[in-house]
Amino acid sequence: MQNQFEINREGDVNSSQQRKNWLNTLDEKSIAVLKADEDTFMKQSMSTPCMNVIVDAEGCYITDINGKKYLDFHGNSIHQVGYKNPYVIEAIKKQLDELPFIPRRYTGDIAVTAANALVDKTMSKDYKVLFTPSGSAAVGIALKVARKITGRHKVISMWESFHGAGLDSISVGGESIFRKDMGPMMPGTIRALPYNAYRNLMNSNCPQTVARFSTDYIEYIIKNEGDIGAILLEPIRATDTHIPPQSYFQRLRELCDQNGILLIFDEIPTALGRSGAFYVHQNFSIEPDILVLGKGLGGAVIPQAAILVKTKYDRAEDISLGHYTHEKPAVGCAAICATIKYIDENGLLDHCNKQSEFARQCSKKLYNQYECIGDYRIAGLLITFELVKDRSSKEKDDELTEQILYYCLKHGLSFKVSAGNCITWHPPLIITREQLTFAFAVFEEGIKQCNLGRRI
């Protein structure tokens, strides 16, 4: 009988058979560092033990201890402008020389400039800003703002969602691996099924029908539960790239406006151009009341997050919403300014959309050739391939997914596996056509080798 850890796939417990096979290919030097790491750090699902040792990260690549390069489509979703971006690095060095830290109760030009740069990228330019050291902390502040403004403590969030690892953020998150053994969660959290869950349950190919059905249920919760202060969701689910239609978000906006509810969008891994628009919600022509940002905000260097709150809700002057040590982070703000300027001056949004179209063409070709690709979903450079045993039954093929992951790693391509059977790519916005071509070639060869070349 298999141990429960043996049957879990990559990303769950870091100890699958494929992971063990991979570790057996590493040299003694790598194994020694991995052993030292495991002896030093607490083990945790999806993180430690680690799979390899890297010594460099630059542009679109990471380099391991033996000098092998991997085209990195994972990057913890922070490398929109690439690793070690020289423009960002120079801005950070300059800020370190001029003003490395701003004590609480003081400010500096760089903090004001960074906040305004984020607001200027919104459609309405009608937001106030708070900085935090992490995305999870930013989600916590967003929930506090909603309680303060509405006087209500209940929040609707989505099953399968992820909003950070803090106790408040896992309370509203939808992934059980973060809540397991944690005991009582924050009260007032109500989870709805996300758009993609209704799509699967209804087996419908009509996005508008699915959107209407799923938002009807949210309206039902609002009417029957009462005391709802906020609706929190990822407008595009980062880990497996589910993309509701515009009608879904327009209805959410209407429901919130009609019932005095604040709409909170968590765009921590997906903003700053990855979706093809600077902010994800701009693809759907609505604005949230609160926008949560993080990850790539620090230019793949500085841990940095922020929340943007509609100006009319700037009414919490009698309480401390954050009061963080790095409340006006000089170095983080320099990274924010440099990242935004680099995206603008290098036309990375337009570049993203051109590369996205190429990725769509390549994905369609693979979908038409290989039965194991049950679906592919693309928004900008948010890309997911869903692998199945049979398209008609849509049964997940977790084993094939994991095999392809390790085949691709062996041949120099790194990416994330989500939901067991989803291969998810988050390429940097600086990705080239040649690099994407390489990635698709490795991926297709992985399908051939691991799936015995099964074609349609």
C-alpha cells in the first residue's frame, strides 16, 4: 500500500517519485547544499525540501550551481521586467546611497512619486495608496478597510483562491493545504464557487451563461446572508489562468454598488502587464474599490506590496490600518518607479500582447495535435495547459503533468504545476520570440516522450 506522501504530486509535499528521480540526477555538490538547506530550514509543503541550487538569476533565466541555465517561466510571478534588470538595480543602488530608509511619521519624494505612479496607471486615477512589505499583509489591510468603511465583517471569497499565507489571508483563501490543521479561521468568511467551477459543473461553452449563473449565486448569498462588507477575488486566477468574461465582472460591480459592498481585486501575481493590460481589471472595463498589488512591484529584487483604495473611502484616520516599519519604503519605492518606467519606455505591454498572440497560435497547434491537452487558456503572458487522460471525461492526468515537468527541467525549461494537472507559464514581459519557440519545442517533445506520442 502506497504511503500518502508517495501518491501526492509535485507541489504538494515535495517528495513524489518523480522528485526523487530528479534528485538522483544531481551531483554531490548540489546534493550537499540541498541537504544543508533541509537541515536548516523548516519543511513545508510546496517549498522545502528544495529541488535544486541556483547561483544566478538574470533576464529570463536562472542558473544552477553547475552552470546549467533554465528558461524560467515560474519566477514566483515576480519577474515581469526580468531578473537582475540593470535599470531597476541601478535605481535601487542610487536610492541606497541617497536615502535607504524613511522612519515612520516621515515621508520622502520617492514614496510620493511611487504611489502616484501606481495611481496614474489606473483608469480613473481616483485612488489613495498604502504600502506594505508583503502581499499577504496587503490583503489583510484591504479586509480591514472594508470592515471600517462598511461597518460589516463578512466577506465573500472564492474556493480555490489564494491570497497569502497569513492567518487572515488563509481565512479568505480557498486552498485547503494552507488551512489544514490551523483550527478556527477568521469569522465572517463565506466562500462561493469560482467562475471556472460553474463552467465545469454546467459543462457549458457559453461564458455569459456561466457568468450569469455564478453571479446569481453570489447575489443569493448577499440577500440571504446579510452583513456582507466585501467581495474578494483574483480577476484572473493566477495559478491556472481561468478568465471569466466581461459580463461576470460587470455584474459583480453592479451587485456591490447596489448593496454597499466593497469589491476587492487581488492582482498580486498578475498585474504590471502580465495579462496584456497594466492592471488585470482593465481587460474588463471596470474598477475595484480596493486593488491589492505585490510580487513584481519590487522589480524582482525588493519584497514590496501595496493597496490602492478609492479616494472616497479614505476614512480611517482614527485607526492604524498598517503601521508597518517599512510604511514608506524608500528602496521599495525606487524599485516600483524603475519597474513602471522600464515597462513604459520599452513598450512591454505591446510586446506582451504580440508574444501572447504567438503563444496562442503555438498552443492551438499543440491542442489540435495532442489529445492529452484538454484545454489551454491565455491572457497576455498568463498561460496554462490543462492535461487530461481523456477530453470527453476531462479526467485529470496528474502523473503525465509531473513527468512533463521533469522532462522540461532536464532540458532547460522551468515552470509551475498547479491543481495537479495544469502546466502554468508566467514568462517575463521581456521574453523573445526565440525563447518562446524554444519553450514550445521542449514542451512538445516532453508530450511526445512522456505521453508516448499520442496524437489526435
